[in-house]
Amino acid sequence: MNYEELYQEYQLLAKELKDRTAVIQKLQKSIQKEMESGDLKSFDRDIVLAKEAADRQQQILQDMKSLAEGFNRQEYFENGDFASQMLECCSESGVDVKGEFPVYEMFPYRVRFDTENQDIYVDRKKVQCMRPLSFVQGIKDGQARLMKAPFNAVSFVNELAEAYDTAVLKQNKGKDADIYLTKLYKLLAPMGRFRRDYDQQSYAFDLARLYSSDVTETKDGRRFQFGPSRNNIQAIRILDQAGQEQYLATIRFFR
């Protein structure tokens, strides 16, 4: 199954519907003038033509309804056709995607399929979309908006440093210790309601923007360094300025 094939059939019907609607509108104007002038002979002719166009218009609408109803939405989601075509669209549109059905990451978004209800969740927001091309374009537009959104890298790195200092004290570690970024996230958003407003994907996106920024130190003059980890569960995947994936696991602040 392919939604683009359905859409092509719909477009043919939509064009004819548009043409029939234009005919009806034109005849309506003629009928109005004919009644005003008393030209009932022309009226008799045009009212028949208008009715024929309206009847065809109704048939086109019924054909559209039947076309949509004949598209097996449950099967389209469950058998992976949507996901497969979505991945093709991502490749063609240059949208980075990772994961396996039914959960994917399109940085910084997390995409999950609900096959039972034929819904897609982008982070926590439910999206009703049956067209992979449209869905991927929506993701791409969202990514572009996020990249244009204001971001104060200096403020963020200072907040990160404060959380780092707290983590060093709590874990009884020495200065310049490597601390997992996932630990710092829990300090930056300690309560559930905070995490709803600032989830881990938003945190990863801020890390990516800091990683790609020109900021190199905190207000107290400390520098910072991201580090990897053998434990991939702790690593946070980001995309750098060149669109290349990087895995950040730890950070340390030092003088």
C-alpha cells in the first residue's frame, strides 16, 4: 500500500470536482440574469445543465468517500508500509532518523507509532497523519523552527555547571570528575511536572546547540569537556552543526 497512489487518484477526482464547481458557479450567474431579464427559454436550458453538473458533483464526492474508505488504514500501519515509506521520505528530504518500528528518533523528536489507533506520537503530541511525505515535511519544518529559536548558550552552560557542582558533592567525587549528563538532567528537572515541560529530547537539543556553539567556558572561568562512555545506555545522541551524529555521555568542568 502506498498513500501517494491514493493521493494521485484523489487529485484526479479533485480536479474534476473543481471543474464542475466552476461550471455550476458560472451557470448560477447566468440563471440569475435570465430570471431577472425574463429569458425563461435560456433558463430552462441552463437549469438542466446546472442539475447535471450538480449530480456529477455529488457522484464525485461519493467516489472520494469510497476511495478513502477503501484504503485499509489499519493494515497500512500494522504491516509497516507507512514506516517504510516514511524512512524513504526521510532519506530523500535529508531528515536524520534512527530506530526501529514502532519507535524512531528524528532528532530532537521521538516518534512512536500507535498501530491499534493509527496514530503517531511526536514526543507526547498525537499526530493524525496517513501521508508519510506530509509527516516528514512537518518534522523537517519543526526542526527548522527549533534551530531558529533563541538559545542562550552562556546561560545554559552556567546552569549545567551548577548542576555539575551539585552532582560532584552528592556523589562525593573530586574536582574535575566526569559526571553523566543524564544525572545532570535529573538535577536540572528534578520533578515530574518540570520534565513534562523540559523533556530529555529538549535537553539533548540544548546540549547539541551548546556543543555547536562558540561558548567554551563558564562565568567563573572554568572550561568544560564532553566525554564518551562504554555504557551506551548513558550516552545521549545529538547531531552536530554538520548534521553528523555524536554520542555525549559525560561532562567535566575544569580550570
